[in-house]
Amino acid sequence: MRRVFGITGWKNSGKTTLTEKLVTELVARGWTVSTVKHAHHDFDIDKPGADSFRHRQAGATEVAIVSDRRWALMHELRGENEPTLDDILARLAPSDIVLVEGYKREAHKKIEARRIEAKDRTPLSANDPNIVAVAADFTVEGEDLPVFDLNDTKSIADFVERSTGLVAQAK
């Protein structure tokens, strides 16, 4: 069984910062952590002119870049539908937990990040039963879910460990 926990929220709500801090904290606790980030349709991780970019431009469906320090696999959809989160999770190497940033509509446990500076602060938790907690940088009133300070990474990591069963797993 793959342990998956999500970080969701509106644009500029602190999702990436919270994800980064949680990765750091969970790895420091001895867990292996993978991440999946849902991006906008026009993102690119490759620079024009790079060999791998040229391979994709030439029509390759998948391009692997490999060195003695890391490897990456890029897959061009070329008209295919966007893969589901489950499709992507199935391609990941085993890890103790996968943190998923974004994917608002998927049915895995999530924490909702809220920042006072976010463009939209409409609570997502009211319409998503998979949101199990909220992390905010302001006082949240009238919320039935556990609420954490957005910067209290240790308490949020404790919650993630408990709610995914990581804590029960002997290392």
C-alpha cells in the first residue's frame, strides 16, 4: 500500500513552501519521501537548445536524461489524455510516503494551505471530504478540522505521520 498525502490550496496559498518544509522534516525523521506536483499545462523542465529538448522537438515520446548524479524521464503526451494521479504514482519507485502538491479534485487525504495574501481564500475544505486539516498563516474561525499554523512544520509532520500510518511503521 502506497502512503499518499496531499497539500492543496489556491494559488499563492503556500503549497510549495509547505511541501518543501514537510519533505525536509520527514526526511530528517528517516523517511524516504517522493513528491508529485501538478503543474499548469504549459510547464517545461527542459531548456530550448538542450539535447533532450531537441529529442522531444524531433518527436520522441519519452526522453530519459541520465548522469552519475540523477536521471529524469520526460514523457510528451502528443495528444494523449493527461495521466491520472494513480498512473503517475504507479511509475514512482517505492518510498515511505508520497507528498502530492495540487490535485485538488483527487480522493486522497490532504491538508489545505491558506495564506492571507492568496488571491482566493475561499475554503476548499467545505466541499472536499478528503481535506483532513488546514494550515494557515492567520486565525481560522469556525473550522471543524484540525488547524495548524502554516509555519509549524513539526506539528504538521506529526499529523501526516499519524494520519497516514507512518508512525506505526517500524523503521
